[in-house]
Amino acid sequence: MTDSNHQTQAERVAGSVLRPMVLADVDRVAELEVLCFKTPWPRSAIEEELVSNPRAHYFVYEVGGQIVGYCGFWLILDEGHITNLAIDPVERSKGYAQDMIAQFVKKAEALGAASLTLEVRSGNASAIHVYEKAGFVSMGVRKGYYLDSGEDALIMWKTI
């Protein structure tokens, strides 16, 4: 097939790069947290992950030199637990999430991950669609997982 879903990621989002997050990125990442999540991580938690968590691997996604998203995971043995994945709301529906996830999966594999897992709000249909499109499969539910709303979380997995 030759539709846009089967193009290489480089063809889809020219000028994109997923690079390791550094402390200088924390302010923008904290801003993305507020824009993207009902219960955002505070700036201090993001900084703490970078400085003190040896299992944490965080990346920023840049397009044209601007940070439009970020993602991260904890590597525990050969399992990557995705903690955060976000694209600026004004930059959504441009193929950035799929491109970022594709680059992220390659980096996770290079770091030793054989599989990736995440939780997503059961009512977040757009995020679920993005994850399914990237090859994640729903494998269970965590009842009442989100303390701010009592909403369930879908547990999704991807074997690399």
C-alpha cells in the first residue's frame, strides 16, 4: 500500500527529531503538562525524574526546532512503562503523535525495552486511537485509576 500510513516517518514529518530531554527543556515540558492533562505533573516532578531517577528516559519532540511534544518511560528490566506522552493541543492532527511514537519505540528498543505499556483514560478516544494505530493493544482495565475523576484506565501493551 502507498497511503500516508505506510510512508516512512521521515517522509511524514520532515524536520522532526526526538531527542533526550535536558533541564533546559523542563519549563516547556511543564507548560505542555498543563495544556494536555487534567492533573499535570508539577515542574519539580519533571525535574526530579531527569535528575534522580536512573530508570527514567525522557525525550522532547521537536518540529522545526520547536518543542511540540514529549514522552518518557521507566525501563524496568526489559519492560518500558510509559509515564507521559503529550503533543501540544494546537499541534495535534498533524501526524506528530504517530511520528513521535514511532521514534520513541525505536529509542526504547535501543535502550533495552522488549515491550511497552501505558495507562490511558478509558474516555480518551482520540488517545486510544493514536495508541492503537501505533500497535498498542488494550489488555485490561484499572478500575477507578484516575483519582481526580475516578475514571478507569485502559492498560495497553506493545511488543517491540
